Amino acid sequence: MVVFAAMLVVPLGYAAYLSLYREQLIGGVSFVGVQNYVDALSDPAFLSGLVRVLLFLVVQVPIMLGVALVIALLLDSGVLYAQRFIRLAVFLPYAVPGVVATLMWGYLYGPDFGPFAQVASALSLPKPPFLSSWMLGSIMNIVTWSFAGYNMIIMFAALRGIPTELYEAARMDGASELRIAWSVKIPAIRSAILLTLIFSVIGSFQLFNEPQLLRTLAPSVIDTAYTPNLYAYNLAFTNQNVNYSAAVAFLLALVIAVLSYVVQLSAQRKERRS
């Protein structure tokens, strides 16, 4: 409890305190109440980053969880050879630190030295704009590559806990393996899928490492407010505006909490109806 209070409660309380003040040229630090929050809600930099992250969430998360679910179902069905190797190979990218993964993919995306660009040049094709017009998709690919295996392990562990009697009863009723996967396995691991979905929602709004590192390769594409998390960081440590940064961070936390609650509530209502 002492560690929890010192490392979480006290910093959060201090950040909340900072968000209610503003440092001005005349008069020094003054109390402004919720004015920082009002300014953030009309800040085009914050709002554009928030919309970008929402687009990232809507597109990337279903793809990542879909890939993880398909792999988990294939592993559980026993149709794949070398299952232990496949399971380890899919999970291994999660063990790679996010900074290392981003630097590696940044090299692969490179328009001059990257292998994709070299292959395109050899074939007299235009170089893929991974670090320009495809930037958001490039970041989606990095996150999917890194976290699909993590989500797959959660779903696979849930699948292994399903009683085999359910499969046997479904097969006796003439259900195919595809039908068993859709009507038995997926509903049985709904709580695990919901867990990965909530984790993915939180992770999407915390997007930081990928745009921060790729910004050095494409500064004209990724600005200091590319994501809300990156914006709050630059406000605090580049612009030295810790008060406004704290307000932006708290608004971002509020958005995460609301969306996570909505996802959980909608899943519970769907489960009651079914």
C-alpha cells in the first residue's frame, strides 16, 4: 500500500493539482480552475491527435485481435504442425522491446536503405510511402506485429480451459470444426476476448514509442501532437508547460476510462441478451 500510494496516488494527486494552475508571464503561477481543461477541449492539436488515435483504434485493434483469435483457434484445433514452435514464434515479437521493434521497422520502412524500397527500385516500381502517406498504417503494422502474440496467448489459454465434452457433443450433432469454432469456442472465451479488447483500447490511447521514434525519420509527417500522449509529453518536457500537459493527460485518461466502460457495458448487455 505504501508503494502504491507513493508511486501512483501521490503522483496522480500532484498532477491533478498542477492541472488547476497556470504559469503566466505576469504574476507567476496562478489558480485557473478548469480553464486548462476548457482550453484543451478546443485545442486543435489535441483534438486532431485524439481523432487520429480513434482511427487507429477502429482499424488496428480489430485486425490485431482477429489475427490473434485465428491463430489461437488454429493452435487449439490441432491442425498445425510444430505447434510449440509456432506458438513461440508468434509470441516472440512481444518479447522484443518496443523501442527496438520500432527502430527495426523504421529501417525496413526506409525509403533509401530499406529492403522494401530496394526491391521496388530493382523492379522499377515506386517506393512504398511507408514513412509519408502510409505512416499511420505503418505504425499499425508495428503494433500488430508486437502485440498479436500477446493477445493470442491470452485467447489460447482460455481455449485450453474449455471442457472437451462441449466439442464432443457438437461433433455428435454433426457440427463441423468451423461451426464448433464459431458457435462453441468463441462464445466460451468471450471474457478473454473482452479482456484483450479493453487492454487494446487502453494501449491505443497510450501510443507513444512508435511515433516518437519514427518522428526522427519523418519529422514533416509526425509532429509533436501526432498522438495525445506524445502531445502531453512534448508540452511538459519540451515546452515546459507542465500545467497544461497535466490537464491534457487527465482528459486522455478520462477518454480511456469512458471508452473502456462503454466496451465492457456493451459486452455485458450482449451477453445477457444471448
